[in-house]
Amino acid sequence: MSHADLLELRNSLATASDIAFGLESDPSSRQADALVEALRRALAAAGTLSSAVGATGCPEHPRGAVDPLYGDPEDPLPPGYGKCLLCNDRRRRAGTHRHGLR
């Protein structure tokens, strides 16, 4: 497990905990979906404890950081973006350069 994997595990567990403790007796579907997604991220990060494949699922950066916007329903990633922060950053920079040249 890399340091990035450990951070992802801690962050996703903290997010799930925050959501769970903030739930009312009758949570909205949005709250439930956010909790499920945070728990999925935590499970995926925990899976890297014994796995040779990192949390990003990226063949180029298997031990890289997971993009913090991955799975965020309020600020979703553009189509075609994955979990890998390094690849997503490269895509963002390429998009910025394309827009700057026009």
C-alpha cells in the first residue's frame, strides 16, 4: 500500500463517518448515495492493502493518487476521466493549453 492509498483510505473513511453521523432518521436518497460512494471508495482503498494493483486502476500510475473529485456528485469529472489524479491532471493541463491557443 502506498502513502496515497493510505490517505485515500483515511479520507474516504472520514467522509463516510461524517456523512453517517450527520444523517437524520429519514435520510434523503442523495445522502444515502453519498454514503454508499464514500464506503465504496474506502473499500477500494482497503483492497489495495493486499493487492498489487493500486486504487487508481491506472496501468501507468497504479500506485498514484486518486483524484479527489472522483465520485463527487456535486462536482463530477468530465467524461473519459478516471480515478488517477496524475492522468486527470495531464488531461486538465492539455485542455487548458488547447483553450489558451484559440
